[in-house]
Amino acid sequence: MPEERRKHKRFLGKKGGYAAFLRSGNLVSIGNIIDISMGGLCVQYLAMGDEDHDFTEIKIFGSNGCFIHVDRVDCKIIYSFEIPEGSLDNVTTRRCGVRFENPNVRQMTVLQEFIEHFAIGEGC
């Protein structure tokens, strides 16, 4: 079994938790959070072509009785791949792993609150 290299415990995302990818401050895609940690997340979303290679920021938000919003965290794409069974013509379903880059104290505080409300158990 491979050695775990993640620094942060990963949790499965609950229904109602979303991530929005930004490029130059503009919204590009929104998807469901698959799993999340204090260091990054995995999101599944619909894409038009290879649009995820230059995302630089991500917004994290959710609503399930309370609304929580983590605004514009710098990020780096760690992996991205197409999920063939969810794709049609020029629209593809993609899964993407993101690492947060230098979040500030406020972002970390809200991210912890987000995980408490929109995550369960241990993730992948």
C-alpha cells in the first residue's frame, strides 16, 4: 500500500458544498466537492474543452441551513482528468484535485468552519 503523503486529513464532501473555479477573477466552472481538507479539495464539474489548465483561484461555498463562503483562495491544479461516462459531445465531466496556495488566516478559519458543516468522515 502506498505511503500517505497528504499533510491534512481529508473528508468526504456533503451535498450542498460547491467550488467555483476562477481565471483572472472571472467565473469559469462550478462543481460539487467530492472531498476536502485544509490543504486542498477534489471537485467534479462540467467543462467545455480543456478549460481547467490555467485556473488560479477557487471559491468554496455551500448552504445546508447556513451559508458559508470561502472567497478567492489561490490554488494550483494537481491533477485533472475526464470522466468518460459523464461526458457528451463538447461538454465533458471532469474531476480535478486542487492544492490551496498560501491561504490567509481568515480563509483558513472559514475553511475550517466549512469542513465542519459540509464534510463527513474520512475521504479518499
